[in-house]
Amino acid sequence: MDNSIAIIVSNKKISETCEMVVKNLGYDYPVYHSSTSDALKLAEELVENGTKIILSMGYTANYIKRIKKVLVLELQYTGLEFIEAIKKGFVYSDKIAVIGSQSLTYLMLKAINSLEKPVKVFNIKEDEPIEEQAQKILEMGYEVIISGSPSVDIANENEKIGITPDIEEKMVKETLNSARYILKLLNETKKESHTLQTILNCTSEGIIGTNRNDNITFINPTAEKLLPISMKKAINKNIEEIFKENNIVNVLNSEFNEKDNCNKKNFVINKEPITVDGNVNGAVYTLKKVTEIQLIEQKIRKKILLKGHYAKKTFNDIIGDSVKIKKAKKTALKYSKYDSTVLITGETGTGKEIFAQSIHNASRRNKGPFVAVNCAALPANLLESELFGYVSGAFTGARQNGKIGMFEMAHNGTIFLDEISEIPIDMQARLLRVLQEHEIVKIGDDKVIPVDVRVIAATNKNLLNLVGNGKFRDDLYYRLCVLELNVPPLRERKEDISELSKSIINKNNIKLKMKIKGLSKKLEKAFISFEWKGNVRQLENLIEKLMVLSDSEYLDIMLLEETVPYLLDDVQKSNSNSLEYTEKKKIDEVLVQTNGNKKEAAKILGISKSTLWRKLNK
């Protein structure tokens, strides 16, 4: 047996996982299942027999670190294990306590926050036996303990529920391979200082070394990037002086083994003493990234950006100074400051997606993805897989590596569900669950994936009418309609048509490589008279068509008569309706004035009584 590397853990299940990984990799390293109290003695015996590196975790790892002749590497959780353990605990009771070392506290809190459920986290106190701490926690009324041994054993002895989060095989494998790499470096060189510096420079953790006077003697490239600070500026300077403008000063001046966030960045600072013959000769500060999950998310975000899942429009792209469009923009800007779900209503072509993109770009999520989904463009059998994704082998024709869903793509950003009214009624329940629980399950999988996504939905239909007809779930409607925004149709803001037309022409001049200067006065007047049933989209399409067909610098009404005569018919009809309305209004006013006396009213209007009767009948 090769005892140059050894694994010591206090949990039986985790030790079995480690044994399986070691066996599968073809290694011959010993794996020990030992109580925390016995771990130190066992580690000392291993070191005496030539062990160079010990893999452990949590409180047991901190315990073994008291031996300065051996390198201790911690087996890491990803955070997802705590989520699964907590969910399992809620099956039994809602009175759950999580017990762990300080190095795990941040991960525990992240897991609990993602679930948004009441769970209490207790840090293990090094100056008190774990068994006594666990017993006190149970006496406080907690019925489920999530921890390692012996806390779980104490819970079981008291007829309570004890759950130990399992560790992923991948994390054991990576830590074991890191240990082998470090061991290889130690064996290849006789110069310990050179070996150590190589390790420190290659590690993903930021490392800073100081002497007994707290002056910096070493800073690796990772620490330079994380802080940021240069080696040249830092060396031989007092660490308090270097970091006086950072929030970590209090940590650096406190007791050893303190941990804290640095300027709210995603890493934790550890401070460990350097002892020689029992005397403190300096300290090592490690800046550790919290989990691998954040790196994975960054890679996903880059892929999303490459696929075009980002918002291009801002509030500056919404053209118009009318009262209604200004009110809509003001309301949308207020909505952008919060993460509440938004329902945007409005007719086809009013620019609902531009408002959605503008809200995203003005929000705190503007660095994240903006994923737009047209719910009407996808068949019902594909919509589910597009929204939630699927795993390998979920159905015939599925991709070998599975597929990431739109909600997962939009993590830390915004998903825009256009034409939300077209989602099938049976899928609305799944969508409601995502909005309520902030988690998804891929097709063909049973693993729950937490997602942090803001939802903006849009529709050109009356959802309340659909609710009344049983075509849309009322609970989903009220979950979507937290913040409602109505985008006015173009006919209600005709004072914006002139400015909109100029903007559209300018864009098309670049696109079509033309030099159209604008609309003729007659054409502009006709545009203002038109009802624009297709709204801004219809205006854009019509102007582009006229520009392509135009032979002059200005778009003229004659061109409109030749290409789309129905437009002028509608204008005339609109004008005719307007005249009839004005005439009817005048007759009504006179009849009120004469108390309904039609003869007197006809005299005032200057028409015959029979003409008045004919107009009233019409």
C-alpha cells in the first residue's frame, strides 16, 4: 500500500465514496474512517510512517492541520450537496439545523438562500466537544441535523433525523489528482522553497505570505489578480498598509483562522500562522474562490452572449415625446429597479420587446443574459424542452449531451416570454412552479436546478378574458401580473409619428445605403390620419417599402397611391368618420340646448326639420 497520500474522514458514507474513487482510479492509497477525536493521533502515526499529504474535510481537516510536518488538502463540497440534504430534511421536519466548520459556512448559507426556507446554521466551536454542541442544538427543539459524524450519530441516538451530505466523486478525484501533482513536485526537487513557490504559483487560490513583522514576503499571481495589487508594490510593505482601503483589514488584524469576504467579492480569506519550533514566524493568507459553480456560470454566460442572448435596446431607443409614451417609459424605468415579474400588454407591433430589453439594461441584471422566447413560434412539444432543457436519452432524437434550457441560460439575467398567452394550459403549471420555487427540472431528469431569473412576459391578448374562458390559469396570471405595463398603440400617440418616421428613415438610409431626406408634408399628414393597426412595426415596414420604390429625395403621397391605395381609403374613411362624429356632437349639443325641441334645433342648425330627422335616424 502506498501511504504517501492518505484520506481521513469522519463520515462512513463519504469514506466509502473516497474508497470507490481511489479504486476506480487504480491507486493504492489508504482511506480511513475515523472520529475527529482520533484523527489527530492517526495522522501523526501516518506522518511518522512517511505520509506527505493527507486529504480530509471540515472540522477534521482543521484538527489535523495542527501537525506542521504534513500538507493537508481539504475535500470540497460544491454547495449542491447541501441543497439536496436540506430538501431531504424537509421531508421529515421543518425544524432543521446545519452544523459545520467555518470553512463550510459560506456554502451552507448560499444553499439555504437559494431554497428560501428557514434553516439555522451553527458553526462548530473548537473549544467545545462536538457531541456536546450537537446535544445542545437538539435540546433547542431541532429535529433534523445536517452535518458529519458525530453530530449525525448524536441525532440518531436521540431518535432524531441525522443527514450527512455526500460528496461528489468528481471533487474527490480532483483533490486526489492535485495531491498527486503536489507530491510529484515534492519528489522531483530537493529545494523545498522552490517546490513550494511552484505550487503556490500554480494553485487557483490566491496566496500571500508575511513575516513576523507582518511585512509581505510573497504574493502569487492569483492573489495579484483577485485583489488587485502588483508584486512590486506589495513586497516588503506592511500588509495593513497595503490593504488599509479594503474591508479585510479587520480580518487581517484578528485572530488566526479567521474567514471573511473581501470587498463583497466571491472569495474567502484564511489566515494561518507559520510556526517554527513552536514560535510564530509569520503568516499565510489564502484567498479561496467559493465554488467551481461560479466558473461554470461564467463559461455559460460567455456562450450565451455568443449566441446573441443579450439585450441591445435601451430607453433611448424608444422614440417619442407624447404624454402616453413618456408615462410608459417612466413606469418601466421604475420597474427596472426591482426584480418583480413584469407583464407587458399592448397591441401587435407596439414595441413590447424594446421595453423588455430596456428594463433589463437599466436593471442590476444588465451584466447577465437576456433570453427572449417567442412562445407562439414553437410547437407545444418543443416548447417544454426549449424552456427547461433535457438530459441525454430523455427522448428519441435527443442530443447525446443533452440540452440546456432557456431558463438555465437566463440564470442571473432576464427571460422574456413573448406571446405568453400561447403557452399550452398543461405547461402553464410547470411555468408557475418556476416562478414560485425559482428552480427547474430538465426533461428526463430528477435533479432540481436552482435558477435566479427575472421574468418579463408580454401579450397582445386580454389574459383575464382567457382566464374566464379557461384557457389561461388564474394563478399564473396573478403571478405574472405583479407589475403591469401597457404600451400605447400608435394611433393614441400620433404626435410621435413625425419623429418616429425620421428615425426609421435614418436607420434605413444606413441599411439600404440611401439618402432619403424625409416625408413630404402631404404624406406626413396622411400618416397622422391613418389608424396604424399594425402600429410601429407597420410604420417601419411601410417606410422601408416606400424608400425602396422611391426615385426622389422625399417620400411622396403619390408613391403611396401607387403602391398601397388601401391606405388612403382608410385615411378617407377615418376622416369621414371624424366628420360624422363632429356633426353628431353638434346636433346633440343643440338638442340639449332646446330641451329636445327638434323644430327649434333645426332652425338653430340652419337645416330643415326633415333633414334633421334623416341625420338623427342615420
